[in-house]
Amino acid sequence: MQWFEKYYVDVDSKDIDRISPWFTDDLVLRFGNSPEIHGLKNSIDVLSGFMDTFSSIRHDLGKVIEVGDEVFLAATVTYKMLDGRIVSIPAGTYKKRRGQKICEMRVFADFTPMYAAS
């Protein structure tokens, strides 16, 4: 199993204590066109808040391009929302590692369907 597959196993667990060790202390995180988030604590706060908006998540990876310490992944991400709806969205994610940890992550997805009125 590749490192990024292991990462998504931990993300899909929604367990922030399993997710946070993947990141450097100076992580730069960005979701779509939202402002960049700097630092591990700020990023974990945002990720925790995001994960509180759905009951489960599953990443089905598609195309993966890995060059050195950088990887771009395409995926379909399926969320079970708190109201029971199932929402699947296409996403692309860029990750850069320093050593064994992710120091930069940019997620490209349209999250609108998750929060649209049902």
C-alpha cells in the first residue's frame, strides 16, 4: 500500500488523532478558493470542524501522479451527511511531503452539493 493510500485510510476513519501525525507543524492547507490555512493547529481545527459536518467519508482514488515529494490525486469522495443524504463529489488533491510528513495540501473540489438544501 502506498503512503497516500494509508493516509486516506486514516482520513476515512475521521479520527483526528490518526490524521494529525501525517502533517508537519508548518503545514499549509487550502480547500478550493478558501484562504490558505497556516500551521498544524489551525489546520487541525479546520479539518475537525469540516469533519463534524458529516457522519462518514470514503475516498475512491482514481488517477495518481507522483513525482519526487509531490503527488496529485484524483478521487471521488463520498460523504454521508448528518441528515442521512449520500453525496459523492469529484476532487483533486495536491500534496507535498517533507520527509515522511505532508507540508502542503491543496484540495480542489466543489463542496456546494454537501451543503445545499435537501
